[in-house]
Amino acid sequence: MNEEQKLIYNKLVSKYVFNEAQKEEIGLGLEQNLDVPIYARPEFTASQMFQIRLGLEDGLDVSIYTKPEYNYEQMSEIRKGLRDCLNVEIYAKPEFHQGKMFAIRGGLKLNLDISIYNKHYFHWAQMIQIRDGLISNVDVSIFANPEFNSYQMEQIRLGLEKGLDVSIYAKPEFYWFQMGEIRLGLEKCLDVSIYAKPEFDWAQMKEIRLGLESDIDVSIYSNPAITYDEMERIRLSLEKIKFKNL
């Protein structure tokens, strides 16, 4: 810093109590001749100051996010939106988790119809799954439903991306682990109707799926009353007999 900058620095740091990280952000801003008083305030953490400083360096209107109610991650999402000339007012809201901001910003950048997932009842992880479905150009209306959690949405999206008949498992009563087993079976063109039933847990579904892949008679153990480890024992025994006779 030159002498003038040092004078400004000393004046600012003597006005409030700053920690060393905050002082460093103030000094870095002064060295680049930025409007440091905008963020040289004790209510901003060093991480928040960093995001404001980056915005000033890029000549952005940092007044949009220079507010203590935004954490540094939210500030980062707003700053990146401003950098890309996006309409950040759509998501620059303190009540929006940074994950929601990320999902909306990504959609805006790709010119997606964010109105499909920019809903208060969607968790940020659900938003990302719907956004990814829009990117893949699949029918997101099938899973853009708050009844599905993000993991269930992902399994449905993956199935749609592979052209599978997801109607078989796109049902809230299936946990995402169960959905995954049904999806894997569909990918291998198996008769998933044998195990695509809520009464089977995912581990039981897996044993039936593996049996179908081995082309053994799974009807012998396709019973919800049989535990998955017993199913495994029966499956391995049947596979051993089959392959021994080949």
C-alpha cells in the first residue's frame, strides 16, 4: 500500500474491531483502489468481504448483495449471476438457501424454464434434479412433485434418460433404493413385475434381480416373508446347481 492507502487503512481499522482476516480483505481492496468502505464493516465476516471485493474487482453492482443477511455462499451465487448478466433478482433473497440459488442460477444461465422448479416447496436438492432433467430434455413433470425426495427424483430422472418405462417405479411408496433396483432391472430387460412391489425391501429386490439375471427360478424365494440373506443363500444354491449342470 502507498502512504495514502495506509492512512485510509489505519483510519478504517481503528474505527471498528476487525480480526486479522478482515483486515487483510480491507488491505487487499485498498491496494486495488476499490471502494473499500462498502464492506469495511464489522458485521461482515472476512468471507463476506472477500465476495464483495471480488464483485468490486469485476465492476459489478455489489449493492445487490452487500447485506449482512446474506452468508458468503449466497453472496457468491449472486455475484456469479451478476457476472453472467443474469436476472439475479429472481433468486437474490436471503431466505433462499445457497443451493436453491445455485439451481436457479444454473437454469437461468442455460435459458431453462426455471418456473418449473422455482417453487417454495422444493428443497434445493430437488430443484437440482429437476434442473438436470430439463438439461437432459426429459419429461420432468413425471417427477417434479414434492412427494418425491431428491433421491427418488434422481432414480426417475436416470430412468427417463435411458428411455425406460419409469411408471413402474415412479411412485412415492418406493424408497429410492427400491427404485434403483427396479431401474437396474429395467435396464437389463428383466421382468421387474416379479419384485417391483413395495412389500419387498431393496435388498430383497436385489436378490430377486440377481436371480433373474442368472435366469434361475426366482419364484422359489420371491416372498417378502423370506429375509434377504436367506434369499441370497437360496439364490447362490440355485446358481451353483444351474452352472454345475451346464
